[in-house]
Amino acid sequence: MAQKNYNPLNDTVYMSRQMKEFFKKRLEEDLERLSQTASFYASIDLDTGHSQADPVDQSAIEYLSQTHHAFYTHENLLSRQIERALQRLASGNYGYCIISGDPIGVERLIAAPYTAYCLDVQQDQEKTKSFSESSSILFNLEKREGEHIGSRI
């Protein structure tokens, strides 16, 4: 069992037994907290099937419903990431990038113990995603411009 005053930043051995226990406990606590908040939000009844007489009330209910859905979706994704991190811990792969195999780093794991990527891989993926999204947006804009130009001819 990890000591109460254990600090993984002070551990000289990366992914030592104590470090693994520390992160396992943290992940399990985070998963339990998410489970409790999911239960709470599941119990909230946002009846959006009925129109409200007042448009402001209707808008407020729709806004709350959308916010509730976004929060639930985020919490569900986070729960799945934590479960996968616990699986990596059990298999002995926790703390190492699932793409490069490089250490993720204690500081990064403290900030986001569910992360599966080292910083370099994460940045590369974000650049690729950003480039892909930008290219798609640019392609759609050019396509629309071409359609407009073609309709003027």
C-alpha cells in the first residue's frame, strides 16, 4: 500500500511499486467520483419534450439539457479513459506511451493520470488533427467558392 505522504515526484525509480500503487489509488478514486456524479446527473429530469409557454423558459430548459448532455458525454469519455489506464496498470504498461513506448513522465501523469500518450506523441496527434480539420475546412470553403463561381457563369 502506498504511504500517505508518498510523492511520486520524489521517487527515483520510474513506475516503482509505490508509484503504481499511488496512481492506481488515484485512478480508482477518480472513477468512483465520476460514477457518483454520473448517478446524480442521471437522476435529474430535464423534460424537454414539452414546450413551455414562455420562450425564455423553453430556451433555459434547452440550454440546461444541452449542457447536461455535454457534461455527461465528457464524464463518460473520461470514465472510459480511466478504465483503460487501470487496464494498462494491470498489464504493466501504465506510464508508457501506447504509441512510442516512451515514458509519459510523472508530472504529466500527476496532471492527467489517465493519459496514454507522452507529450511528443500527443502534440503530433494534435497537430495532425488540427491540420486535418483545417484542411477539411479549407476544402469545404474552396468547394463552396467554386460552386458560387460556377453559378455566376
